[in-house]
Amino acid sequence: MTKLIQHCVVPVNAFPVSWSSVMSLLSADDVRVAATGHWAFLLSRAGIPIEHLDGRGHPCPRCGGHDRFAAFDQLPIRGGVHCRRCFTRGTDPRPGDGISTVRWMLGCGFVDALRWIADQLGIDTTLSTKHSSLASASPTIAAPRPSISNDEVGRWTAVAKTAYRDMPGSMRDQLAASLGVTTQSLDHLRVGLDQSTGASTWPMRDADGNVIGVRMRDWRRTGQKWSLIGSHSGLFFHRVRPNDVPRGRLFIVEGASDTAAALSMGLWAIGRASCSSSSRFVLDYVRRHTPEKITLIADNDEAGIGGARRLATQIQHRGHRVEILIPPSEYSDLRQWHWHGADRDLVIGHRVLESLPAIMMPQQLLLGFDVSLSDAMTR
């Protein structure tokens, strides 16, 4: 255990993304690959009514008319549309793939379109340092991770179990007190101890509850957080037998300690490691457990709210009504709010920031809509 973790610890801020030391970079062409199957979602976010993407004639979302606008065949795969008046052969940009469609709808250049698509998908982006100007820069994205093997699950499960056993009960009490959460919530999340660093360990799971990585927190000194190299960014939740999974209202929060705070308040909650991670696992979890109501609690900042809105849209288009709420302005996140007295009733009765109605996308537009991208994509 000690040797394994000792050789895996890398501070989270050391690289542009948490697993940069093992990632490869793809060319801008691969943004198209990442977006394949997601174009209906992306183009609806760009402002094209989703019901107008059925291949029939409709009013143009840019210039109006009656039936001059239509989507090309294989819209979910390619993302191509055209308007006989303002987006046709001879215009700049001209119709082609989804990137061209985004450029046309948003009135932006190629690089800005790529950045917008990456943002919508939750892809961590960087610009190549080989080019000196933005116009000639080649945006790159983190390569998708391979599928998670049973061997990997076995290794991460062993790491998490050993760390859990290595944390004495008295230390778990101290950690709970320092975070303002209950010891039981840390037990439910199987929080443990890395003896080589003194950091707490927080297992990350897929939607089935399999351990696929470990998040670390230096709770005694700096508060720094990082993931062990090779970890897949997953979910934090209390794994129980299928018949014991709660029903009713599901809360989705940001961060391991916010998950502990939610569990401390008696909420049915899952958490993701950041505001832009693990969306595919969230969607899998929602599909498996079909909560009656879903509420996203975002961190009280621009990144947190933006990430919550992207995830809410993905859930909404799977036929679920979604609410977004944020803590009162004086608190940065749910845990801080709970630390200052928020309980279950206060959170449940808090005014929502946004409420999104359920939308069931047409079946032909759902191809690939479930976010099956890598852990760097939100993902």
C-alpha cells in the first residue's frame, strides 16, 4: 500500500489536467471524433431548436423564412445543416460538418468554435505552443482513456480497502470534525489513510459502485487535493445493496467533502470530483436508479455554476426534470454552508437558481448522446 501510493502521488495543480503525465494530445481533427454522436445536443446549445434537426424543412434559426433550413443526413454523427439563403455553397463558412454549423450559428472563427465545442463537452483544452498566434494555433484535447478493466478495478479496490483499514477510528473522528461532517458519512464513503503521506483517501466509483480511482486530500496541513496517477475520475457515494438504494430526490454535488456534507444531512447524494468531470457516470447512475427529482448543488462560483448547467442539460434531455441551486452568497460550497448550520430542511427548502423541464429527445437524435467520453471529457 505504502509503496503503491508513494509512487503515485502527484499534486493536482502540477499539470493542466489531473492525468497529464500519462496523456497524449490529439489534433484539432479529433474534436470531431469527440463530438460524434453529440451533435444534436451541441447544436441545440448553439441555438438551433432540437425539433428542427429532423431533416425536414424548417424556418432558419438565423434568417427566418418558412422551410429554407434543414439538417443533413446522419445529423448526430456529422452535425451538418444548411440554409438555402444564408448558409449554403458560396457562404463563409460553408455547410459541411458540425464545426462549420457552430461557426455559422455563433458567428465565430474556427478556433473559437473548437473551444466552444470543447467547453460544452467538458473537454480540457490547451493550445499548442508550436504556434505563436491564436489564429494559427492548433487546439488539442486530452486523449480518451481506455475502458476500465477488471484488473484495474481490482487494484483500486485493494488500495481503497487497505487505506480504509489503515485509518484508526479516532483519526476518522478528527477528520470529520475538521470538515464539519459526521464520522458516519466518512465511513459510508470508505475514507481512509495513506500512511506514507498522511493524506486522507477518497475512493472514486463508477455508476455500479466499482472503485476506479482514489482522490487524496492533505487534511492536516495544506488542504491540497490530488488524484493518484492512473485514477479514473468517478463518483463519490455510499455503496449499498440494490434494494437499499434510496428513492425520491437525488442531490448531485461537487467534490468529496461536499458529498460527505450532504450525507451528513441525510440527503441521497452523489458527488463528482470537479464541476466538469464524470458526467457519463452521473448519467449511468441516474438511468439505473431513476430518481423522482434531481437537484444539482453547484459551488458558488462561475465554474461551478457553468459545470452544473452543462450537466443539467444532459440529464434534462434524458427525460428528467432538473433543478440547480447554489448556497447563499456568503458560502462558497455546500460543506461551508453545512458548517454554518444548514440542515436537510434548509437545503430542501432553499430557492432554486434554475429549473429545467424534462425533455425526451427524439430517438434518432439520441445516438451517442450518453456521454461516453474519457474522464477528461465531461465529462
